[in-house]
Amino acid sequence: MPVQANGLDRSPWNEAMNTAAMHKALAGSQAGKLTFPEVVGMLIGAGVESYFADLLRGEETFYTTDGETHREQMKLPPSKIAGEFSQPGLVAAIRAAQADQIRYPEFVKQATAAGTIGYWAFLTGKKVIYFGRQGEFHIEEFPRQKS
């Protein structure tokens, strides 16, 4: 059974996980200090293969390559999630974040205004799937590296 400590889910097998790196990536992202590629690099370095951001509940769950999980509460103020999913609105927020015109706090505001309730970032699979309230979804491949 998980033990709660400072808002962190500490399952007995999580003690060997690099939860400090996960926390640092989440905190830096929410503070608007890190870009998405920087967060991805930190999380992959900590053994994370994917994470689910539940924007309705305000929490992120990290999944490691060896099957372990770790959950943290988001510190961002809750954003009202629109009832209708707007793929164009979401894509505009994604493109602005990719161009480093906005950082995570503003991205969350724009994504929730576009009706996004959560997203699953598959770091090793290099894609993110965004979800709306009625089962709508948008799949975004990571941008290709410029050669």
C-alpha cells in the first residue's frame, strides 16, 4: 500500500527510483524554467519511459522502464477545462510550446481552454496523446531533430 509523504506516492518499490529527478523535472516545468525537450531528457535519464498528466485531478504519474510508478501532485493552480475539445486550439498551444513562445504554465492554460483533460507522453515512443472529455484525442509525434 502506498505511503503518502509530502504529496508523493511512495510505494515500497519506489525507494530505488530516482524520484528526486522526477520531482525536479516537474517543478522546473511548472515554474516555466524548462522546455519540453529538457524535461524529456531529465526524465529519460531517471528511467522514465512515459508519464500521464491528469489535468483534471492536477497530478502526474510517471512510469519507468522497469514497470514501477511514481505519482506527484501538480503545483499549478487549477485551470477550468472547456467542455468542448478544440483540436486547432490544442495544436496552436503545442506549436507555441515547441517554438518556445510559451512555457508549461501557459501551455496548460491554453490546452485546458481547448478542452484537454489530460495527456500521456510516451518518451521512448516519441509521441504524446492528448484527450478530451468525450474521448476525443490528438496524437502528436515529437518534432524531428534538424540535421
